[in-house]
Amino acid sequence: MNGPRRDRGSLAERVANLSEAAELAAGRVEPAAVEEAQRVIRQVDRRLEFAGDDTIIALAGATGSGKSSLFNAISGTRLAEPGLKRPTTSKAMASYWGSELPTDLLDWLDVPRRHLVRGDDPGLNGLILMDLPDHDSTETAHRLEVDRLVQLVDMLVWVVDPQKYADAALHNNYLKPLADHSDVMLVVLNQADRLSTDQLRQAMRDLRKLLDSEGLGDAPVVAASALTGMGVESLRKTIAAAVKGKRVAADRLSSDVARAAHDLRDAYGAAQVPQKVPDARARQLNQSLAEAAGVDIVRDAVAQSMRHRGTLATGWPVTAWLSRFRPDPLRMLHLDTALPGRRRRKSRELEPVQVQRTSLPTAGGVQKARVDTALRGLAGDAAKGLPPRWAEVVREATVAHRDVLADELDQAVATTDLAMDRGQGWWKAVTVLQWLVFIVAVVGGGWLLADLVLAYLQLPTLPRVLVGRLPLPTVMLLGGGLAGILIGLLARIGVEVGARAKAARAERALVRSVTDVADRLVIAPVNQELGRFNQGREHATRAMA
């Protein structure tokens, strides 16, 4: 009982970690592990509330093991009543060594039979020694009482006899399940006086070997006889040492936390689970959503709209005027402003207004099928290695916003800044130049027309000015017209380059908007669950330390 102890870390920190692990796992792993962790947390908190250094030690055993007689021998009293009728002990009894009964602690233990012992051994002061009912009683209530108190006491002294020390009920129901509490357990082979020296030595060897095979190597084994007093004083000193060390309660609680944390850690599982959705699955989802949102349609519309608007701005005024009768592709999609769904203040800051839906066609069956496939694939990869209940939560999180996904994507497209009003400053210069050459052509044409009218009316014509061999009005008309057409053709090259670049930038902006929707409605909820899982498992691991 006084051997070297493994480093258990701060009990308060480990309880906090266990509490966090249980809270994060609630509803996502098998409830038994979570409920046990929560019970242990409540028990630790309640046990630590009691002031003082009282130590609770219970004697437990089967019918006829002589634990009540051993209780009297240890305490030097006749408080326990041994008997031959099964079951002998129907209710737990507690004796306390000290000046005043710890009523609150005994009330928490719910032990109605309690006695104050004023002995002459100060080493036992602060000891609550309990005599439990028989764990193999035919009365269910007695067995339940044993099960309840076994969870609450600080130290267990298992009393066995030479005939039943290997009893399967004791080992399977209590000793094996409590193997990780072996450092707060003691096994007493009572009625040792019935054995010869060789028989006792063999029985002790067998018992020790059996306990070691069950993981109870830290549990001491002592021989005693309540009848002859053999080993009673040694047992009494062992108990006194445990009381004096004032570590039994903390060790028991630490073992409880370790076992609950271990069970909860097992419920989490040991599989490697990613911290976030795999990048490949996220890209596949983004690609499917972009297709369903009509990003390619908007991209092409941006390019067409840039060509249309570029023709209006840089083309020959006559052809530009005729082009006004052609519809703008973005206006047809209700994406006809620089920032759809927003207006600009004079300060150039963006002011939100009511967002309207676009006129993009609804995603077809193929696009929807691809989105569904991407969602299922993402959920499948993200849920790998998770406990079944947690995997189901991840799958639900993946499709939780499936019904609003289409509207969210449409709004994301509608509110994406396509930057249609920026980067076309050179258009204005071309527009001015086109109007200048157009005016020159109009003036030249008007001059020629005026000459024809004056000649028809046999009136003096306007002064004749030659440029080389051609009249100036002819040069102005032909030169202005040809210059306008040439400028328009050259500008069209710039417009085309700009349209492709604008479409590429618009596509990137739209993909970012779609990605934001995917992150918010799909990726983030799944990543939250994956983070919750890994964080909870880490807390459970820390609680085990």
C-alpha cells in the first residue's frame, strides 16, 4: 500500500479534462461511458466538499467469510453481529474513530447504522470503518447496497476464506472490474487458523497468483484469523498507516477518474480522425456548387457584357448606337450593376440594400446529383474513424442546410462584386477620339452636301480646298469614317483582352463567394464536429494521465 505511485497529475485538472471530454461527447458516443464519467465527476466533487481528513475503509466479502468477526477484531468492539444465518449483514454499518461523528459524510454515504468509537489508538482517528452486506446475498437489495458503497468508499478490504477465495462471483463482479483500483485495495485471507502452515502458504501463493493474473498486482494479500487474532494487529497497522497517510481518498478518486477517462477514451475510439475536411473533398464540393450556382454562366455573361459595353463605348458612334438595341447579357441575369444588390455612396463606401434574386436558371438534375455526390463523399471521408453516433452527427451536419443551399448560392452570386465599373478608363479616351473623328466625318459630309445643294440651286459654292488631289470635305468624310472604323477595330482587340481578363477575375470572385457559402453551411459545421471530437479525445487522454 505504500509502494511507489505513478504520477497522476493534478486531480482537479484531470477532473476538469474528464468533464470537458464528457460534455463534448454527449449524444455522440455510447451514453454509458458519458454517464459514468458524469457520475464520477459528481462523486469527486461531492467527496471533496467534505472538510477534514476522514478516511472511509469498507470490509466486504461473501457470506461466511467472517468479515463481521474481523470487523470486531480490528475495532476492538462487538458492534458487528456475526451469525450463521445467510445473509448475515443486511445493512451497512459504520464506526468512526474520533471525537464527533462526521454526520454529513455519513449521510452522503447513506449509512443508517453508525457508531462513535473512542479508542486508545490515535492512529485510527479519522477512520470510518464499514461492514458491508454480503456481496453474494440472496437478497437483491443487499447486493445493490454493496455495489453502491463499493463506488463511494476510499479503500476496500476484501475478506475471503480458504474455501471461496477463488469464487468466480467475487472475482468477475468486483475484483477484475476494479483492477485499476488495486492500490486502494487489500485482500485478507480470513480463517487462516483452519489451515496448516503448508496449506496456508499454498493458499497464499495461489491467491497471489490469481490476483496478479487479474491485474491486481498492487493489492497486498495478508492472512488473518478473527478467532485467534492472527494477523489482526498487522492488518490494524496497515489500516492505521492508510489513515495517517491521508492519501487513500485522493488515490481512490484518482483511480475513479482514470477508469472513467479510459472508458470514455475507448468510446471515442483509437482511429486517426482528421482535424478538418480533406482538401480534396472540399475542392470537389466547391466545384460542384460552383457549377450548380451557374458560375460558368455568369463568367460567360461577364465576357459578353464586357464586349457589348466595350462596343458601345469604343465603337464607331453609328454602329455603337445600333448596338444599344441588343440586350446586355448581365442585365438579362439581373446582374446589371457593378455590385448587384448594393449601391455606392459618394464616399465610395458600400451601402447594403435589399438583395434581389438573379435570373440564373435553376440547377438541373445533373448538377444536383453532383452536389449530392460531393456531399456524400465529403461526409464519408470526414466520418471515417468516428464512433457510429458521431459519424451520423457529421453526416447530418453535412446536409443540415441542404434545403437553403440553392438560395444561399444565388444570393452569393448576386452580391459578388464583378468589378464591371473598374479597369475601363481607356474607354473614355477612345470614346472622345471616336466622337472627334465622327464630327470630322460629319462636317466633311455636310460640306459636300452643302456644295451639292448650292450647285443644284446654281448658287456660288463654298470655297474649294484641296488636300493633294482630293477636296478637303472628301478627305474629312472618308478619313473620319475610315479612322472611326480603324479605331473601333483596334479598340475591339483591347475590349476582347479586357473581357477575357474580366471574366477570369469574375470567375475567381464568384468561386470565392461560392466557397464562402460552402464553408459556412457545410465545411464549418463538419470541421466543428471534427474539432470537437479531437479536442474531446485529447481531454479524455489527459484525464487518464
